[in-house]
Amino acid sequence: MRYISTRSAGYNHIDLHAAEHLGITVENVTYSPASVADYTLMLMLMVVRNAKSTVLRSQAHDYRLSEVPGRELRDMTIGVVGAGRIGAEVIERLQGFGSRVLVSDRHRDSSLDCVSLNALLAQSDVVTLHAPLTMETHHLLDRQRISQMKPGAFVINTGRGSLLDTEALLHALESGRLGGAALDVLESEEGTFYFDHSRNFELNPSLARLHELPNVLVTPHIAYYTDHALRDIIETTLANCLVFLREARHG
């Protein structure tokens, strides 16, 4: 038997079936959901306050005010798609900002303002994605659903890249239909993120288009990357290995 411990929430039933066929045991690791929740709020604040263009102008010693003022979270409705461990932490943090929070989740919680995904998209000024990636949630936000969002709304994705149809998002951003996006994950990130491409200007075309937009933030899948979360990953992986070895001996 072989053993893999992974933090990925992106495996589908085909991956797991193949692993089982090859005699590979796959386990998930858990880590501090606060790492991703904190990062999500940071991206949210940055995108609604035009941080990217402000920082770029300041670096060029252009200190004029932006033509478009930022917005305050207390005046906005935030739609949280997926209320699992990370989504719940995001919801908790948003309470401190005084935002109205809508939630779309398969497991409805009576303590939350749960609505259908269509209702959430129609009412939210910001939509943040925290659903697991499955066959059902692939391109959860596609061209049709993005068209249902409020004009000028923002999208935050710290979940999985393929929850979002990148081409549909680009169309909505480039046409001015959406107000902006902050993306820590992309559906085309494999082979790009976690590598130095500073001398390679032949980027993925979609990524290059995203970088050109002043209202889009892209970071390389680092929302989880904190000292606390890394300790959690190591400890959980070691615990999983010990359980695997113990069961292998007695199996």
C-alpha cells in the first residue's frame, strides 16, 4: 500500500477511484481555517478600496486621489458561497464589519441567512467562494450566473480555481459588468503558481489579461500559507501516517 496526505479539496471521484485501483490510500489534512479567512477579508478590503491601482500609482509617485472612491463593507451585502470551516470563519469576521451577510450552502443552517445561489448573486455586492470543488461545483460561477450578479459587484475566490469560469469572468470584467475581482486561485494555475516566471513573459493568456486589469488582484494560491497553518499541516500529516501504519499492522 502507498500513502498520500494532501490538503487539496479538489480531488474528484475519478481521482480517488484511480488511487484505490493503484492501492494508494489518500487522506486529507486539516489546517487553521483562520489563515484563509483572514486572507479573504484582506483581499475583499483591497478590491473594494482600489488598492492595486493606488499602490501602483504611489510607486510611480502619483499621489492623486482615484477618480472612483472606495466602498465600506458596512454598506455592502456580502454573499458567502459555502459555509464550511473556512466559510464560517469568513462569516464570523464579517460580523465585525457590520455587513449584511447572505449564505448559500447545501447544508442550511437556521442561524444563518441562507438563500438560494441565484438570490445570493442577485443581491450581493461581493461574492466570495468557499465551496469544495466537485463535478457539481465546477464552473459554479459560469457566464449565466455571472450575468445574474449585481452590476459593479466584486468576486473573491480563495477556494478552488475551477469554481469560476475564467473566460466568463474576464468578459464581465473587461466589459465593465463587474466592479473587480480578487483571485488567489485560478483554474489554469498548475505549472505557473509556485514558480518564478519573472524572466518568462509568455504567461497563460487568461492570466496575462487578468494582470492588465486595474481592478483585479491575483495572488499565487497563498491564502493558507501561514506559520500556524503549516504547523497544522505537518502535525495532521504525521497523525494520519501513524494511523495508517497502525491499521496496516493490524489489517
